[in-house]
Amino acid sequence: SRLMDVLGLAGGPTRAADLSQVLLTRQAPGSGAAEVQRINVNEYIHNGLLTANPIVEHGDVIQVDAVGKALILGEVRAPASYDIGPEMNILDLLAAAGGALNTADLEQVVLTRTTESGKSREMLINVQALLAGREEKAPLIEPNDVVFVPAKEQVIVLGAVRAPGTYPLKKGARLVDLVAAAGGLTNAAD
């Protein structure tokens, strides 16, 4: 049996499994010392590299760790901590959280990442541009990332306009822009 066969017998890897770093521990014959191999099973899955799917021997111990977890908060249907899979990007995490609410400002999503030195770094992500295809590469999610989806800033336009209501407040908007969004002034406007 090969490594993939044994993983299959164990029910297969979960979505959160890190198949790029599977550990195979084997006792060296006669010496009692253990040999640990770090195997990138993805090389077998994607490229057919047979050395990334070795033959398993009696007594081998196989360890498949999870990639990690990321937290998504704010204007999403199910804010929580989620297991992240390999190559999971911000759109995948948003989908795992049930998608954004109508009140979400997808142009101002904040991704907070803790660097190896322990400092936090914030990145502003325009998820709306990713969804519209205006940006090509969605940032990959790393373990312990925190994603915050803020609420839209809104204003209420009332009175002698054609379509009174609530409108999103875009950065740099002027009063005339909001009146235009509300359909313009009616004849009764002062």
C-alpha cells in the first residue's frame, strides 16, 4: 500500500488537511532510531510524482496536520473561526462564512495578519473588485488571519427628491452626488 491508499483507508484528508507537509515516521531496522520524512503529497496529486506517494511499511506513523484557522467577523452571515485549507483565499473564506450581508461594504474589507516577528499588519482588500473581475488575484488566507467585513456607511435622503431613501455614502461624495443618487430634485424642491 502507498501513502494515498492509507489516507483513503482513514477516510481521506479533510478540507483543512495540509497535504504539503505530511509527516511519515519510520523506525530504522535494528537501530531503534526513527526516520522522519516530510512529504508534499500535492506533488503526487497534481504532478503524478511517485516519490510523493511512497510505499508504507508496517509500523509507519503518518501525521497529517491541519493548515490552521482564520477568523472572519463583521457583516457576514456566519461570523466565526474556520478551518482553512491549502490555497484558500479571501473569497473562499467569505463563502465559508455564508457570504456577505446586504449591509456589507465589500470595498473596504480589512485583513489583519500577524507576522513572524509578532507584529500585526493590516491590508485593505477590495473584495467587490475581485468579485467583479477587476482584480485578478485574491489574497491567500494564512493561519491566524482575521478578516473584518465592515458595514456600509449610509445616508438617508428625504424631502423633495424623486426617490427618497437610504443610499451608500462613498468616499469623497458631495451633497449633489447624493441628490443625484436619489433621482434628483422634484419641482417642489427649494
